[in-house]
Amino acid sequence: MKSVIDLSSLDILSLIGRDTKLKRLAGTNNGEYAGPCPFCGGHDRLRVWPHHPSRRGRFWCRVCGRKGDAIDYVRERDGVSFEQAVVMLGLRDGNCISHNTDEPAVHRGTRTPNSSPPTASWKERAAGFVGECRSHLWAPEGERALSWLWGRGLSEKVIGEAQLGYNPLDRWDRADHWGLQGERTNPVWLPRGIVIPWHFEGAIWRVNIRRPLTWKQVKGRESKYVQAAGGRNGLYNADLLASARPVLLCEGELDALTVLQHAGDLVVPVATGSTGGSRCTRWLARLALSPVVLVAYDADVPGEKAAHYWLEILPQAKRWRPFWEDANAMAQGGIDIRAWVMAGL
């Protein structure tokens, strides 16, 4: 079914340009841009056409095969439903919208797929992968990864309770092993790096992997974090939320774990995983029960802009800007995180 949403005025170049460095490559389709793929890390394999003849900016990765328009990009990047991507892009309220998508075009406003847990097959595969990677972290092959986590100031207790792990080798797993055969044909990419599982109500909802980038990859602005396909747009540490306790909302999981380690008795630290993550009714409803939400998004322009969303939607929200970068960077710099949290409260 043809979409009723007009994307002609949406700047897909700026949207994707926040996640990777793009440069003009050719005049194909009214201007073609190239850069590292934020999803698979393929060097200069992503193509973006902001002025595509379809009047809907398009993107396509020549390696992992991900493609589509701005809505498709946000859905893939943040693991959200079509409705949530529409809302995040400020296009419409997300209710009963038609679009070229695999989802049935009936009453979409009554059910948002990302509000439900992943499939049983996905959870089983993810649990096995996370368990394997936890073993690797404490084995000789995980020595450098464990040292890196300790260098970020995380204690052995916090690392263990968070079930962090290490994947020693890049792997491309079959989609059907994750129960995704009806949703995608591309393999599930599980890169080498620190494995961070997101749990909710006893199940894994999402698996993020923090890649150890080389200098060349950093210079090429490849993505540091990769999400295993099929996971949900959750809220990290959501199980710790309680109606009577204050919340500190971070972007990254390591920031949330840092605050948990230093001030977990004062606030419930949660993370959205990206500046646009966790924007769905399930998580909004839980955050709304808290007496105060300190919005501690990163101390940069994207973090400042994204913080406004929470300040507008949660009446008890308060911007609590890190002194620089984020909570973990402050802890590494010697800042008393507990005192910083207490000052915010």
C-alpha cells in the first residue's frame, strides 16, 4: 500500500549524517553520497540519495543490504515499529498509518510491535549467545575486554550482575536461527566486542555490542555500537524501576551502570541506548510513575536536543547535564558521581 506520509521535506542526509560521515560521491539520482554503514561498518559502502526521484530520500548498504527511506532507517537503527519511527521523526502521531512495509496495514495504532517482547526463538538464541559471551569475558580471550571495562571504572560486581560478556570474533548468524526468517534474509551480524544484554521481566529484549574500533574506523566514523537484529527498543535497567524512586535517564548503558555503582541507592539509572530510544508507551508509562526523572543525556548538541523530548513529555523531568561528555567519562575524570546525583535531586 502506498504511504500517505509526505517525506519530501525530510532531510535524510542530516538524519543519517548524525550517525556516520557522508561525502558526495556522484550525481546519480540527483546526488549520491557515500560513507561507512552505521549497521555493519562496511567502509564507504552506504549510499544515500537525499533528492531521489521518488521524492523520498533513500539509503542502501551494498554489504548488509539494509535500505529504504527515513522511516526505514530509524526503524532499523533504533529497533522501533513503524508508528514509533513516524513519531520520532515528527511526522504524525503514528495512529492508523499506511506505508510500504511488511506489517499489515490495519489498525496500527492499536498495537505497536516494539511494545511486545521478542519472539521465543529470538530470546532463546540471544540467551545462548549472551551466556557464551559471559564465559569468554572471564576467560583468557576476554582479558583485554575485561581490562577495558575495569578501566572504565566498573566493578567486578556490577559487570557480573549486568551479565556483560565478550564476543571474541565477528560472526554472521543465520536469520532463521533467531526466528527472523519471515522478517529478513540477511544474516544477523554479531561483531567482536563487549556484549551488553537488555533484560525485562526475566527475558532478553535486546543485545548491544560495543565494538573495539581501530583508529581508521574511528576516523571513518564507523558505529561503535551494533544491535543484534530482531531485538526490541527497550529501556535498559527497566526492571529496577519503582514508583517511589527517582530516575536518572542516560543515553548509554555504561553510564547507567556507572551511576548504579556509585549511587544506585539514590536513583534508578536507566538508559535509552540512543538519543531516540525508548520512546514508546510501555516505557513512558513506567517513567511517569517516578517522582522525578533527571535527564542526564550526553553533554553535546544531540544530547541536548533529545533531552527536550523527555522534558516535554514527562512533567516531573529535569535536565541534569553532565559536566562534560557523560556520566562514565566524569567518573573516569575523578568526579564524585554520588555527589553529582545528590545535587540533581
